[in-house]
Amino acid sequence: MSNTPKTDALMRRGTEFLGSEHAILCGAMSWVSERNLVSAISNAGGFGVIACGAMTPELLDAEIAATKAMTDKPFGVNLITMHPQLFDLIAVCEKHAVTHVVLAGGIPPKGSVEAIKGGKNPAKVIVFAPTLALAKKLLRSGGDALVIEGMEAGGHIGPVSTSVLAQEFLPELSQDHLVFVAGGIGRGQAIAGYLEMGAVGVQLGTRFACATESIAHEKFKQAFFRANARDAVTSVQVDPRLPVIPVRALKNKGTEAFTAKQREVAAMLDAGEVGMAEAQLQIEHYWAGALRKAVIDGDVENGSLMAGQSVGMLKAEEPVAVIMERLMAQSEEALTRR
């Protein structure tokens, strides 16, 4: 008998879709969402997602294999739509019979959704959309589920808050489609609210970034524990000709370095030394390197400390299972109180 029957009932469509005990996805955080954290989330009843980021097909192949060795529960893989080897990465996911592929970072290129769903081991496709019109288009074009992510989230963000997105999207889509809500969620009470509005589940990143099983450097975790919500700020777009998706991170020297990097890439664009696609790819590679500095090397001054505004709720390192249990208990308590 479950201890969280009300939450389970509202998550039922989400858990059936994911194949997990709880409809709680872990956001794909580059360098953080790897085999250790992903397997721990799935083993704790949630749904872990490998952050492929800038990985080569060979690296992704090894990461999926290593994750499968650590859990027999389902997990997904997040692929960046602008990755130059996207179709090779999709083939790696098919080879390993990955059940769910998350497409993030832009509109899926032609044929990518079909490639994911049409191979020998077809997978479910989870998409992101910043507007209702695009969400409907992506769901019509083969997306099996949608994540709406508000600006409170860490990493790449859109301009609208989670609460507004939920009010706009859920009444329109939740009856006929599977919608997960993300951005700024740090406690189970918020999960309960979004489930009541029609979401089938949620996605959390920052809440799991400093879990015991996370390989993030001790200095990275300590920076999170010291931070308040207002310390997680968005990056500034220097040149309107270079469309850079804003990034939310804890302010440090790395934030200033990104502004300088934008100027450098914009100058190369002006000089005709690179095309727009290459310019955007250089920005993505910058973030991958800056994140590695902070997460792996512990350089919290010059690296990127991508964090959502829920970072202020993090005070100590805890095992994933404890975090998951508390989130579910808080949600159940809130629903019971209603």
C-alpha cells in the first residue's frame, strides 16, 4: 500500500508513460546528470535523464552502457537539437533501446523525431516548447510528451515564469496530452499544485544537483548551499544579431567571462569568419567547458554555476532516495490538507 495515494493518482498518466514509480524527472544537467546521479534517481523511483550535451556518440555509448549497469529501471537521454552529430546520437540511443529521448535546445530538425520513433527500438519523444502554438505543433509532429519550463530554472531558460506557463498551457493541453512542469520547483507542495492544475508530473534539476550521489565537486555544492534565490541571475545578451538563449547561474567571474565570449563570437560573425550555426555552437561549447570547470574541477570563481532560483532551498547534501521521499511526502501532505 502506497503512502502517497493522492499524489500517485494525479501522477498516474505520467508514471505509466515513463515506466517509473514517481513522475519526477531529473533535469538534464551537463556533467552532473551522468551515470551516478541518473541511476540513483531511477533506483529511487524517479526518472533519471542523461545529459548528452556536447558528448560524442562514442562517449554517449559508454555513458548509457555504464548507467544500465547501475540500474535496471527506465531512464532517458537528453539530446541537444543543434548537435552536429544528432542523428548519430539517436542511433546510439536506439542501439541501447533507450525508452525515452528528450529533445532540447531548439526545434527538432527534420527527420529527427521520425528517427527516434521509427527504428528497431522505437523510443518515446519528450519535447520542450516556450509558446503554446509551438507546443501544439510539436505534439502534432510526433512529440509524445511536453515539458514546460519557466524562467526560474537553471541553465538555458525562456522569458516566462513557470506559474504563468502552467496557467497558459495546462488548461489547453492537459486533457489530451502529457505535460510535465519544470522551473523553480524545490518542494513537494509546488508539485501538488501543478498536479492539481493538470500536469502529469514535474522535472527538477537544481534540487538533485547536490545530492550525495552527484559527482559535482564539493566546492560546487558548497556554493549552492551558500546561495540565495536572488544569487541565481540570468546572463545578458550582448549583441542582438547573435541570438543567445539566456542562462541562469550563480554570479561569479565566469558570468563576466561569458559576456566577453559573446563579444568575441559576434566579432567573428561580423568578419564573416564563422556562420550563425557555428557561432551558436561555439557558445554551447563555451558553456560545456565552463560547466566542467565548476562541476568537475571545483573552480567556482571562473566556471559556470548553473542554478535555478530554488537553489536557496538547498542547505545540505542528502541521498537521492531521501530527497525523493520528502518531495512525495510534502506533496501528499499538501493534497491531504486540501
